[in-house]
Amino acid sequence: MMNRAVFNLPPLGKNSMAALPLGAIKPEGWLLEQLKTAAGGLTGRLHEFWPDVKDSAWRGGDGDAWERAPYYLDGLVPLAWLLEDDRLKAVCMEYIEWTLASQREDGSFGPESNDDWWPRMVMLKALMQYFTATVDKRVPEFMFNYFKYQYRTIDRKPLVNWAVARGAENIEAVVWLYNLTGGKHKFLLELMRKLKEQTLDWTSHFSAFPHTRAMQKLIPWEEMKAGCARENEKGERLAGTERPYYATQYHLSHVVNVAMGLKAPGVIGQFKSGPKERGAFAAGWQKLMKHHGVAYGMFTGDEHLSGSSPTQGTETCAVVELMHTVETLLTCGVPEDGLGDILEKLAFNALPGAMSGDMLLHQYDQQATQVKCTEEKRGWYNNGPDSNLFGLEPNFGCCTANLHQGWPKYAASLWYATPDEGFAAVSYAPCTVRFRSGETPVKLSVETAYPFGETVRIHVDAGAPKAFPICLRIPQWAESATLRVNGGEDMAPVAGQYSVIEGEWRQGDVIELTLPMTPRVTRWSRRSAAVELGPLLMAFHPEENWTVLREHPVVPDCAVTTQEKWNWALVEGGAMQAALTGREGAFGSGGGARVTVEAVEAEGWGMQGGSCAPTPIDLKAKRDGVVNISLAPYGDTSLRISQFPVAQVED
């Protein structure tokens, strides 16, 4: 494992956080169980039976030579090293050794049958993680040779298609190598600028943001696949990039591209910083959530941006890519803007909500309001009728390859290093951090059941007395948070900010952070209401009936239905009562939290095809129809109502 964090070097802009090397954070408690479940689920077994990665050209086979094995490795590498799992490490090394050995004399690498820039961007992300865990010196040399090749050829062989939309992934790797190698290779700065010129202008897009409604026009694949037209800063068309207008629109509205594109202004802002770059994420996020946001913490896209109805879907690929975007932006000097809250909302709700409890099955599209996962027509933009089944590769196999990065990268991003030799907690989960403050070894042990409990205890063990800051993120919802050091006087930190604790730390010091959780109601489209408890979205969870529709090796395709009444409306101003169990089990095992709410039946609210009909508004009900219903964490549900109609109750 690397013994230092990599911060930006001049002329790059200063950043206030840097990622810790893979392995510096060890998950414990419920988070460790979550990762073990992934290792026993699809992530730990996909290489055994799925041809796209089992027989991949990235492993020396004659199968897929594009993105799927790199996607898989991008999640398998952090999982294997976080768990110190020798079996999974050995699987990773089959792909890594083949990739390193594939580099040609000119610096290019990868399967010769596919020269697309895009899958190589993904493989670089996996190699970067592998290097921080192992300090295998072959990796920076390999990347240096590849970037020399890219610098020489990018003008005559420009980015096309997906690489145009996702060029920030490439830039991120160039920035990393520039900092890792001490800023001595100045051509890397010029390569960053070349890649920026050939990447979609997400900064301007999020400023103007024309996609204020669900996408309606189906853009033909034939028009999209050609790529996107690009111009340089002088307005000159880049050679070989003349492409249809619709190709650009396809990429700018594609939900996974948008999730990745949100990082582009921050990544680019490290070497081209201005007000637009610094404010682009906040501007884009606000508009996306206003026009396409749903209660589980992100925007819809059942392939393309789909509006704010809770029955529109969101692709699982988009969930994990948005998580990585947030984790990246934290290292780019971007104003915090609630990034930690966004990350927790996704990790504790949207991510587990799209998978079965054993993490073998997943959905292509999840819905915030979903009472039927069946193979029938729904109001998707262009996804198929099987898109919300739980299975091996419903609709399309990209999520099968890409979902694996979600939990391991979250676990590896709980804490960051700060430039003043300190540490910053971005999210709270049980773990142990072992790293250095300057030359002093430091261990931070985080004891908590959060988000299923309200207390976080951080045990500080410095190898010798040492002064350094510890920065704790206070969630935006935690207005009654309290903070105490070594049993001293309670402090009242400010919600939505980092609380910085300065002082000389010694063995045995303890920080206690209390984050009281009371149920609160947030409002969404068609005046619907969601119940939230801390970072958890709560949902009505009807009894589920699972049916196998198709058998595949290891992972079947399953439908999920219910016979239980689900059409509940919340009582306006009704009583709510929460119970946290402080459980240690992973998401999917049930029982972590409950909220009891007052509700009435929303008569006449039924189905529209395979989805719930639009959420009714202006409901009235009698007091004698009020009952108490129990809500469970969204991440523990496969069927759910999480955005409720609201009823005025009359006596």
C-alpha cells in the first residue's frame, strides 16, 4: 500500500482532500458483511460463468474486447484488496497481467481487435486502484508509455462516441499520473488540454441545461453510434469528428453519461479553473433534481433523462457512476455542496434497492414506486419490458459488468487525507483507518451502527503525540447533532458543514458524534411525499412473491409481485414514530429501521400497464379510515411505495 496521499501539484489547482490508498480503510461491521455478500454474489462469481468476462479478450480469450471486463475489474480490484481475498486477487491478476503484457512498442495496449479509447479509460481506473494497494511499479511506467502514445495520436485519431461523452475519465487518470510522478512530465498537462477539447462541454451544458422535461424523441442508434462533432477553442472542426446533431443530444441526455459528466467540470477545473467550472456541479445537480429527481436521491433515466415521475426508471450503471463522480469531485477542489449527503443517499438507498439481498440479481431499471417487477410494457424511454426484472442481465449487460464498483469504492472513500496532514470523514460506517500523519502512524477506529444508529465513536490512536486536524462532515439533515471529545463538553456543530477538531492526539482519545434522526417529510412530483430518516429513505414494503422466469447459470431472471394492498396515502400532518435497531447486518437482511406513519387507502389508485398509475393528488379521507402502516428502509425492499400521495383527513 502507498504510504502517502497524492495531492495536486502546480500548476493544477489546490485540492482540500486526497483519496487514501486502497487498503488504508478496512471495513468492519455491517459494511464488511455487505462486501462479503458481494464476494459471495455476482461480483465474486461472474468471471466463472458469464462469457463476456470469462472469455474476455482482456483475459486472453476470444470473447468481448470492449468495456465489460474493464468494468468488472474496476469493482473487483477494490473488493479483493479490501477483503484481502487471495482468491479474488488471483482473478484480478489474470486480467492485470494480460493487460500489462499487452502494451506494444508504441505504448498502445489492450485487445488489437478493438482500438476504442473508451474501454482503456476504464482499465486505467482499475490499474490506478491496484497500484495504490500494491505499489506495483509497472503501472506508472505502463501509464506513462500509454499517455505518450495518446499524446502523439489523439489529434489524428480523436475521441469518438462514448469516449467523447466520457473523456473526463481519461483526464482523471492523466491528472493522477502527473501528481504521482511529481509534476515533472509537462506533456501530461498538454494532454489534459487536448482531451478537454475533444470531450463534450458538460460545463456549458449544465449551465444552460435544456433537458427540463422527460426526453420524448427516440434518437436512432444509427445516428448516435457515429459519435459527436467537436471543435477546438478556435471554433475549428476537429478532423474526423463530423457527426450528426442528434449524436450530441443522445450523449447529453443519456443517464449514465450525465452521471459521469457531472464530474467533468471539476476534473477539468483542476487545470482550467473559472467560476463556471467551480459552480457547474451545483448548477447541474440542482436542475437535474428539479426536473428529473426522485426520492432515492438521484435523477431518473430509463436510458435517457425521464422526468420526475416515481415510476420512471434509473439505470443501475448510473447509480454506481454517480457515486464515483461524487467520490472523485471530493478530490478536485470542488465546493462541497452537500457531496457527502448525496453519496450517502445513493449508497444507502438507490444502490441496495437495485439488487437482491444476496447480491446475485440486479435490475437494469429501478423505480421509486414499484409494486410489480414483471416482463411487460412500461413507460420507459427506450428500454425493454424486462428492464425491472431481477436477474443476470435484464435489458442489457452493461450493468451486469459495471455494478460491482458501488460498494467497494464507497468503502474505500469513507475517509480522505487533508493537505495539513489530517483526515476528513465523508461518510460514516464501521471501519478502521490506518495511515500516517506526516511520519506518525495513525489508527482511527470507527465504531457505529450508522445509518441504523445515531452514534459514531471514533477512537484515535497516534503512534506518538501528534497535532493534526480531524474533519467530520455533519449531514445537512442533522440540525441537532452534538460532538464531544474525550468525554468533555458537548459542542453543537453546524449541519451541512465540516466540523474541524484541532489538537494534539494521543493513544486512547475518543470523539463521539451523535446524529439524532427524526422522521421528516420531503416533497416530490405531483405533490407526493417521501418519509426520510437520517440518510435513509423509508418505504412501504408489501409482501413479495418471487417467481423464476428463466434459468441461467448461477443467476436466474425473476419476477416479483405482491398480493398485499399497497395504495396508501399519507395523512397530511400525520404522526410519525421511528425505531432504530442498531443492527449489524447488511442491507437486504431487513430490520435496520422502522417508521410508523398514519395513512389511508388511496381509493382508485391502481395500475397503468406494469407500473403504478400517476400519484393521485387532492385526496380527501375520513378520520375513521386512518390506520398505522410500517415503513422499512428503501434499500431493504424490492417492491415499494416511497413517494406517497397525501390525503387531507376530515373528521
